[in-house]
Amino acid sequence: MSENKQKWDSNLSFLFAMIGSAVGLGNIWRYPYVAYTNGGGSFLIPYIVSIICMGIPLLFVEYGAGFKFKAGMSKIVREINKKYEYLGWFILTPTFFILTYYCCVVAWDLIYLPLSFTKGWGASPDNFFTNIVLDAGNPGGLFHIAILVLCAVVIVWFILWFISHRNLNEGVGKFNKIFIPLLFVMMIIIVLSAITLPGASIGIAKLLTPNLSAIFDLNIWLAAFGQILFSLSVGMSIALAYASYLDDKTDLPKNALTVAIANSLFEIFTAIGVFAILGYMSTTHNIPIDQLVSQGTGLAFVVFPQIFNVMGTLGYIIGPLFFFCLLFAGLTSNISVIEPLALAISDKFALSRSKAVTIVCGAGFIISLIYTTSMGGDLLGIVDTFANNFGVVFNVILEIIIFAWIYGLENIIPSINKNAKFLKLGHKWTILVKYVILVIVLCIWISGIVTTLLSGETLTVTVELILFIALIGIPAVLTKLPARNDDY
Ligand code: PFF
């Protein structure tokens, strides 16, 4: 991997890999909730503005850097200035945190997938998830392993390793080209079935009814910007790694636009399906939608199983399709997180792709074992909040400082524009990233930190402290280790 290098065999492979990374669990279980709680139909305005003014411009930065330098984050930063290598590893560390827990969420889904064919979670999905799957009530806490989760986590890691350690096009490329279209087709079937359910239109109306005052609420704008950062997987160095494998003839702006549009269409379309299903439950069982709406695991492993339980035969079809969608969306995103880490390691230590992926997966697997304990669910939530609210958003700030302020975006523009046919970047993009986006991301970061700090329970604070030490320490060790690659 270090002598770069691997190359995508076609632009389509790159596109599907990028869409696979962007379209993840967040599109299915985060966006509908965020949109609903932030102004419903009116949310589309801040949302679209933030795609255009922040999401796509930031994608250009990561694409441009990867495409120009043809290397991973730590090597690029080192090439800009030897003294900054630490920052490169620092940026990669939250990405590693995400890798360690995201696979566990995919593992939970893997448990639910076979159960969905028989509605095997029983009459009380809430109790089933907390006490049977997570075994959260077990007094053994950190010293008790939830066996079911452990088995599923081992399988997920094996799948991730198996796909990623192979040649780029045979593994990651092929996997995304098969499973992304499959995911889209399955989601279309779910949404089309969902909108025919009684009460569906009531749910959809709830999602889309505009609350115009929302447009004047700063928090809603911050929520939209935050959703776009997460949804497009910016700040994790994924786009940068994937773009480093691109052929020199690629039209970068066209690719970035395609990824952003595909991601948002999927997200909005899925939200319609989710709210149609919630509307069905609300109408048929006379439960206010507000009591049903939730996000994350609460939506996927509690509310939806409850709804599938009352859906009759259709529940046996939509249920498995839903868990298949989560699995494919989760795996394709999960695979993308391995890439920037493996690339950086092979850049520095002159390792083959296969060896670098094995090291990343091995380290990730060992750490992910803590989420298979009875405290796993709680710990996962804390690491998730820390890695995203604190780490990834801060990464975006660092990326802007490194590429826009120190290196200069004008030095990246020629590479981005080289093959651009209908959109060329110029001075306006530079100003946008350097000043406007920097200020917006700073606001998101500060508001995220305030929320995180306010939740000051002992467990949360302790875990955050450990994460903080790891965030400072891991990059220091990786920077100190001597490089084995001559051109590093
Ligand atoms: N864009 C992804 C999503 O919406 O779920 C974000 C993501 C999270 C990508 C975690 C990759 C990942 F491992």
C-alpha cells in the first residue's frame, strides 16, 4: 500500500465506496429523528443550505488532499511539515474509537436479523434488548460477557477483516458495488410498502409539516450542520483515503456532488418510510407520535420490533428487510473506517495492505470486547458521543487549519480542477472554508462539548477522561515509533 499504489479499477468502484461510507446507520436511524425534532419540513432548508455551504465544500477538502498527495492523513500532514505528524495521528484516533464500537452496533443488528423472521424478540422488545441481548442488568458489569453479543462481534470483525484485507478492488470495491445497490433496492421496497399502511400519511405529514419559526432558531441550524458532518462522514479521513486511490483523470467535483446527492436522497427517502411506519402504529394503536419517535438503538431495536409485532404478516417481510438494510448500511460504513487507519499504518511502516488491515482489525477487536460486557451499552453511548461531538468535529477544525490556513487551499485547487467539467473551484471556496465553515464548525464543537460536559455522571466523566488520555497518548506513541518506509 505504501508505494501507492493501489488504484480503483473504475470511478464506479470509488463512487460506491464513498456512498457506502456516507450511507450508514445515521441515515436510517438518526436523520428522521433529527429532522422531526428540528422543525419537521422546515428542517429541509437549513439541511440543504448546510449541504451546499458546508458538506460539499468540506468533501472537496478531503478529496482534494487525498487526491493530490496520494497518501494517508499522517503522511500528508508530515509532508506539509515534518513537525505536524502528531496532528495526523491525532486526527485518526477518534476514527479508531468509532471503528471499535460501530462494529458492535452492526453485531446487535446481526443478532436481530435472524430473529426478525420469527419476531423472536417476543412481546417485550424493550426488555429483550436490554436484559437478554445486552445483559445489561447483570451484576458482573465489566467482568461479565454477554455471550450473544460476543459471538456476533467476532463474526462482524471476521467479515470486516475478510473484505478489507484483500486487494482494494476485490474486497472493498466489489463489496460496495454489490451491497449498496442491494441496500437501495431493499429500502425502496420498505418505503413503498410502508406508505401503503393505514395511518402512513399522518406520520409523513408529521415529518414534513413545516414549523417556519424553526428557521430562525440557531440550534436548528447547528443540528443541520452537525447532521451533515456526520452523514457525509467528514472529519474521519475516509474521503481522503479513498480519494488517494483515484486515477489522475478523475473529475473530483462531479464525484463529490454525486456522493452528497445520493446520500441525502437516501436519507430523506428513508425518513419518509420511518415516519410512515410510526404513523401506522400511532393511528392503529392510538399512541401519540411523540411517544414513538426515537433514534438510534431505541428506534431500531425497541420501537420497530414493537411495530413489527403488531403488523401481522407484513411484519415478517418488512422486519427482515429493515434489519438487512441496517446490516448493509452498517457494514459498508464500518469498512470505510478501516481504510484511513490501515493506509496511515502502511504508509509509515511499509506494510502490505493485508498486514496493515490485520493490525487495525486486531487492535479494534481487542478494544471492542469491552462493549460485549454487561456495561457495553452504556460505554458505547459514551464513546459514541465523545468520538463524534468532541473528536470528529474537532478533526474538521484541524483539517481546516492544516489545509486551508497552513498549506493553503490554492495549492490543492489545481488538482481538484484538473479534470473538472462543470464545476471548478476558486477563490470563493477558499474563503468559505477558511472563514465561514471554520466559525460554524467551532460553534458546533463548542455546543457539543457543553452538552457532553453537562451530562457529568461519574461513569461518563471517568470514561471521557480515559478517552482523552488515549487521544493524546496514542498519537504520541505512533509519532515516536521510527518509520520503516524510506519515503515517509
Ligand atoms: N455517514 C455515516 C452514517 O451516517 O452512519 C457515518 C459513519 C459513522 C461512517 C461511522 C462510518 C462510521 F464508521
